[in-house]
Amino acid sequence: MRDLMMRAFGVRGFVYACIWSIAAGVALQAAEFHVATTGNDANPGTAAAPLRTIQRGAELAQPGDVVTVHAGVYRERVNPPRGGESDAKRITYQAAPGEKVEIKGSEVVKGWEKGSNDTWKVTLPNTFFGSFNPYDEVLAGDWYEGRGGRHIGTVYLEGNWIEEAQALNDVLAPVGRKPLWKAEVGGTHTTIWAQFKGTDPNAGEVEINVRKCIFYPAQPGRNYITVRGFVMRNAATPWAGAMSEQVGLIGTHWSKGWIIESNTISHSICAGVTLGRYELPAGTKPPATAPGFVKSIEYALRDGWSRDKIGGHIVRNNHISHCERNAIHGSLGGIFSTITGNTIHDIAVLGWAAGPESAGIKLLGSQDVLISGNNIYRCNRGIWLDWMAQGVRVSGNLLYDNACDLFLEVNHGPYLVDNNLFLSPTQQIKDWSHGGAFVHNLFRGKIVVEVHPRVTPYHLAHDTKIAGLAAGSGGDNRFFNNLFVVIGQLFYDKYDIRTGGNIFYEGARRYVRETNYLDRSGFKLNPKIEQKDGNVLFHMQVDAPLSHPGTALVTTELLGKTKVSQLGFENPDGSPLKIDTDYFGKPRDPKHPSAGPFENPGAGELILKVW
């Protein structure tokens, strides 16, 4: 090649060509833009002359570039104007290693005036809020069932949010069980009353919402973005309906290939992370009904709902809490994604954003999604897979202290639930679907089975294309190598299901036609969770080894095909699967694996670190 270039250009031309190649290579190198609270947006964004806002970094960043943000509090909404070009050439936003970077959707407010009792008042010009005043925006949307008139803003005292009162007189009265606030928006000013018992709000830190989101592109199609290492909180997020644009504190907005990792995300009025859809054009949005949602899926297919253009996100190792609707939510936009290693708690527990969709993880359309290794507790529901859970795998998750651990709504499968600890003692599993496989789980609470005749889609294998529509019929589930504790009867007796290798403790009753099982109903396994020194410990008493002649390695062949979709249980690439490792990744006995999430854990009193 060198000789060819010299013959073509001559020696001098070859030298010039080399210089041009080096210069072009330098120009094409990824740039790193630095942001600091001491910076200025007129600066070039170098480490020595940083920018002041993350948004300015977003405006400058091109595919392959990195925006590094240094320690401090940033009160802004980041609206990336572009994304990357591929997984290898993405735009990365990151907190500087070892530095605490907070991005807030709230502003500190001073100038509170003392009224009667412990009630204080502040009046702000509406210009303080710009074009978005959350105290003039009420929660409303598809299937919203909460209290009418509840606003999407709130008031925070020292980082803790305060509940909105139903009437101003409630705020003017003495403080009751919990402090309250109320706002009135006029033509030019907004007045907020709030109760601060025994506290001077001008001496402490009182914040109010001014932004609906923190990191969210205004337009769809901002692909291949990484957001890493931030503390993001205090967003006045609107209701994210199943057929509406889904604005989250951080969200992908109908895009592809995001990585959201190692962030602390909290205090979103509705959703924390959204992997959701776009807003349908005015006049085309179907009614909020099951047939209407089917129609919206047809529109989504028309508008690019496919593996090539949408989904494929990674949401991992985040700490998500105090969101009043979801920690992670997606309608159609979360397909082919991985949600792993997240701690999720205190989700939808105050009842502010009541109605369907409330859960730690809520997905509509979860083709080939992996939900694994998450710690989910103190949530209204833990995981809710609604419509078109096909090829999804829920594996190795820890769920406890939830009102419901797992809700499967009108799905046709195949979907796989394996190696999970379902430890909430109330309505642990709500099964309104069929075509599932439950393998090597520990079930502590009640399983409730219902059949819902809604007509919902099923798809081609590993695809979004609709293969057909079918109503729910119940049954067609598989239960292999599970541990059941104190749940009463399985409630599947009138349905046709497949079972084998299960062990029943503490009065748990088997499926009426089950034959290949072990009855230890007279023994108390006594499973319980202990949070200690930042870890989660699992205690249980085991009377004998958990393997027995009835267990067998669970494979694609054993699980067979689902009745409606006529698809087998396999890996996303179409290869056969084997459940040959346990909750910890330990290899399982290939002939007679242990029942439950743990392979050969021993006998006696066991204490296992599960998080």
C-alpha cells in the first residue's frame, strides 16, 4: 500500500497524504467535555476550562464523545439533542469517578412567612417556573384512578417530600399525623402553603419542583446514550399512560441502545426510569380499552417498533426508590432489554399516583427481556409483566415486603421465571396468564390464579410482528423443582399444568394431579429476611437435602411448546436453554438438581447472603 501511494502521489504527495491522515485521525478522536459548578458555558469544556451546565455539554457532544461532570449540585433538565451512532460509538454522560454529582428537578425556596400554627407561606412569580408550572398540572391520563386534582409538584423538607392536602383548610389547621402542603396558581403568581412543625423553613433546605424530568430527550430516536454514576432526584413527572408518551425522571423516549447504570434515582411523582413510547399524533389516539391498545400496537409497528430501531437497553446496578408509580416502566419501548442488579424499593406505597401500571418494574411488551439479579422490596407490586410477555426471563431476583411480588397479566408466553426468591407473605403471585414456566423458585406466599378473556396479541419468535390474537384460557403452565411454603393450595386444580420435582413445606398443598413431588408439609422451613450492615441475609431451616429422585435438569425439551403461540422455551438467539446454574451462579447437578433457588445448600439452620 505504501509503494502504491508513493507511485500515485510521488514522495511529496505521499508525505502530504500521511499528514492529512494523521490530522483526520486526531479530528475523529472522541472528545471529552468537562462540566463543573465553577465552569462557564462559554469555555471550551476542557478539564482546565470546564463548562457550567450538563446541557451545554450535551449540545457539544457528538457520537463517541464523553461528557464528564464533576462534584456538585446541578439544577437542570438535560435534553440530549442527539445520540450515538452505534454501541461502539455512543455518547456517554458520566459523573467524574469518585465524585458525587447530583442533578435535581427542584429549586431551593426562601422567603417563607409564618402564619398560624406551624403553617408557612411563600409567593413566587410564575416566571420562576418558566413554561412549566407543576402546581398548575394535575395527574391525569390513560387509566388513571387516583384522586382528582392531585398535582405533579410537591414540597421537600431536607430531602423528604410532603403530601399535598385536599383543601387549603387542611394546611392551615394544626399539623396532624403528617405535614401537608397546598398551592394556588394565579395569573401572575403562585402561592404555596406548607406545614413545617417546629422548623423554620428559611433556616433549613426547602425545595419545590420546577422541572418535569431530569434526563430525557424531547424527541424520539436519540439512540446509544450512556448515563452513569449520577444522583438524580425530585422530578415532577406526569402520568405515563400505556398509550401515551412516557416521561420519566430519566427516560429513553422511543429510542434504542441506552445504558443507564450505577445511578441513584429517587423522588419522582410518577416514574423513575422510562423505556417507553412516543406520543401518538392528535386525533389518532385510540380509546383506553383493550381493543384500543391493540390498535396502538399496530400504530407502533407502523412507526418502527422493531429490534432494529427500538429497545435493546441496559438498566443495571442502579438504586431506585421513592417513585409513586414505577421504578422502571415501559410500554413497548423496553423490548430486547436487560434490567439487572438494581435495588428497587418504596415504590407506589403512598398512593399518590393510583391506578394500573404501579410496580417496581412494569413492562407492556417484554419480548426477550432479561430481568435478573434485582433486589425489590416495599413496593405496591414487585414485577408486573402485562401483555406480550414473550421470551422474557425473570431470573435470580430477590423480592420481599411487597403487596404482590409478581403479576402476570394476559400473556400467552413463552416466559420463564427461575431461581427467584418470592418472599412476600401476602398475595405473592397473581397469575392471569398462561404459557409460563416456573422453575427452581422459592414461593412463600399465596398464588392467585384468574382467567381474563381479553383478546391480546402473541408474536413471531424473537420478533415484534404479531402472529395472532387470543383470549386467556388459563393453564398451560409448568412448575418444576420449586419450594412451596405456607401458601395453601396451588389454585391450578381445574387447569392443565405440568409439574415435577417440587417440595412442599409447612402445609403447602400440591397440584391435585401432581405425582412426582416430595411432601414435607409437616416441617417448618421458616424462611425470613434480615437486613444487616448493608447486606441482605436469608435464613431458613432445612430438614434434609433439597435434591430428590423427582428432580431433573430443566431444558427446552422438558418445557415443550406453549399452546397458543406454539413456541418453545429457548434463549433469545434461538438456541436451546438449560437451567443449569442456581441463584448464585453455582452449577447444578445435571441429573438431580436441588429444588429451589440454591443448589445443595446443606441442611440445618442456614444463613445465606443473598444481596
